[in-house]
Amino acid sequence: MPSDISNIIKEELSNTLEQLLSKKTSVSGTSKLESNEFEGSQAIEANVKFEFKNLTTNWIFYIPTITATKFEYFMLGGMGELKEHIDDEVADAVNEIVSNICGSISTSVNAQGYEDLGSVKFESGGSEIVNTDKFAQIKNLYKISVTMDEDDIPVVIAFDDIILPYVYEISGVAPSQASPQATVSGTVAPAMSSSSNPSMNDDAAGLLSLLGEDSITNLKLLFDIKLKLSVRLGSKNFLLKDILRWDIGEIIELEQMVNEPLEILVNGIKIGEGEAVIVEGKFGLKVKNIGSEQSRLTSMGLGS
């Protein structure tokens, strides 16, 4: 079975939007897009080429008006009024966001060390404003339902045939169903859980692919792998002109309230919450909320 990078796409989409727009973000689901769902509207079309070890694939991101205008609004820190229509400024903001998402996807795929996909690099092909009526003529359109705070903001991606078996969880297209031109030569590794895990090395990824079950017992073989723990104090978007004005002594206000818990991250993935403490003159962290062993393994791509 080919490696499935569906989880990486969803998680890096969510993580990147949360970091760029400073809004709590999650992916609530994926589905095949109905061609008339955004009929009579506009979208920003962003073309991206990904080059893996044995294949080159082209993805087209379609960001509908309802999503694109909110992206630009949040990227500017929620200043001014939310636009009703797409313009060049909105298109520029969306193009930058899509580029960041693709960069995060590439980094996570490379960190996993998939034998069949190998390393990957991407190239942005620019963007333009299009009419959504063209969706009726496009195949392989998939909607990723994103929840940002309490807003539903859909993101649409058109995959070409060659990548469909590698995004099986999103597309539902198994290798046996793929068209002949989607067949890739080379050794194919067993499918792995594809959550983002930036520090996992090739040996660890290879060992994961040999495990028959995603049980904690089998995963004890990986317990000596070093993972990076970090704590997120808070974040906030700023305009470039404001950042350039900063000087020594500047007080930078974050959006995190002082009484809110800090996020516990392992390899950039949130696994729990805690509060800062002092331990023998050093900063420490007291865990206040954390998932089960299985949920933590799953979030780090080491479980099912």
C-alpha cells in the first residue's frame, strides 16, 4: 500500500492557519465537493507543483470568497471591515497562506522518511481570481472543512490522478482504483500513520512501517526516540511596519490571557496544557490537562 499523507495535509493546513491567523483552528472533515456548492461565486485559484522521489503532481487550491476574505481580515489582525468580495489584496494574502501551507506539508512529509515518496519540494505557480462555475468541469475536487473559532471556512483542493492513492483518506481512491498513469515505479512501503512529526528520523519511520499493529506494546521499540518538548506562551499577528519599529524595551502584548493555560507541544503538536512553575531556579511546567497514552501517540503519528 502506498503511504497516505492525508493526515499531514489536514494537520498542516490546520496548524499553519492557526499560527498565521492566531485563531484556534481544526479540520472537522473532508468530502468530495458538489460542483454546485459554490455556484455563482468567486474563488482564488492557486496552483502548486509537488516533486516527490518518483512522481510529480499538481494540486490546485481553490479558496472561496467566504474563506479568502476572512483569511485576509485575520491576517491583518482583524483591523478594518471584512470585505464582501475578493480583490488583489485578498488574492495576495491567500497566495502567501497557501505557500506557507505547502511548505509545512513538504517539511512534514520529508520528516516522515516515506520510502515510496522520499523527499519532496514544491513550487508555487501563482494565483488568480476565478468564477466558481468552472468547478462543474473539474474532477477530483475535495472540500476540507475547517473550523476557525466558531466560523466554518471551507478549503477546496483539486488533486491530479497520480496523487489520489497517496491521499486515500481524503479521496477514497485505493491503488487498485487509480488510473494507469497514476502508477509509480519503485519500492512501496507499508502505509504509516501520517501525522506531522518533524523530528522523526528515517530509521524510526522505517521501523514504524514494519510494525504489524499500532499498539503501545509494539511501539515500545520506539520509546528511546528523542522528541522535542516546547511550551507556547502565546502568539499574535503584527504588521511588518510595526515589527520594524520595535526597539529594546518594547512591550509586546500577546493574545494569551495570564490566567489561561500554556500549550504543551511535542514536535510542534499540542498534546496537553499546563502552567509555568519554578523548579530550583529554572522554569518548569505543571501538567494540568493531557490526553491518554493512546491519544498522545496518535497525535504524534505513532498510533491509530
